[in-house]
Amino acid sequence: MPSLVNRGRGRRTINEINMVPFIDVMLVLLIIFMVTAPLITPSQIDLPTVGKASRAPDQIIQIIITRKEAIELKLKDKTTSIGLKDLPDAVRRAQTSDKSAVVIGADKSVRYETVVKVMDTLQRAGIQRIGLSVQMVN
């Protein structure tokens, strides 16, 4: 409730906010942060890198998505064009073991939705070790 001041003619209310409690709280918070800041140690996160794999895959099967969103299957030096529905069967035929890795590479102008559809089709078919290429595949 605002304080009342008597100035001769009548009673008027004081419309000012008392800032002292606010300043007290802010100073206490400042002291708390100044004391606790040196105690916090920065943590390090060990992010995976390309060279940290325990063992290189036996075989790499590349799936290339071209600018026109056509899908190509590249195995060693042989490249064949293939449809999305036939892709899981073709990858299974190309795999020589369970240690084979499938790498999806796409042109930078390809919509991300197309890349996700290819990855989803392979995962639903039960194909393991699917990765994305970080470099443009020629």
C-alpha cells in the first residue's frame, strides 16, 4: 500500500517505487555468482571424427543422388542407375558381408527430403551401417 504524505492541504500518495529491496537482492545475487563462477570447470566433449572408426569397412557401397534426383549405385568403379523401390534389393545383392558400409552422397542442389527418403528406405529394409558422405561424390 502506498505511503501517505501530509503536506498541509490534504493527503497525497507517493507514486515512487522503493528501489532499496531490489538493489539488495541484486547485490546478493552478484556475490553468489562471483563466488560460484570460479568453481565451475569447463567440460570437454569428445566428438567423433572420420578417422576414429575401430576398423575400416570391408566394402563401401556408394549411393549417389544426382542433381535430377536420380539414384545411382556405385560399387568400386561400376555405376548403375536404379529406382528407389529396387534400391534395397540391389544393395543386399552388392553386399558381400555384414561389415559392408553404405554411404549416401548427394549433390548440393538436391532437396534434403530426397536424401531422407533414400536413407529411410534402406533402414526399413534392414540394411545396417548407413552413413552420409561429407564430400561431393563424383
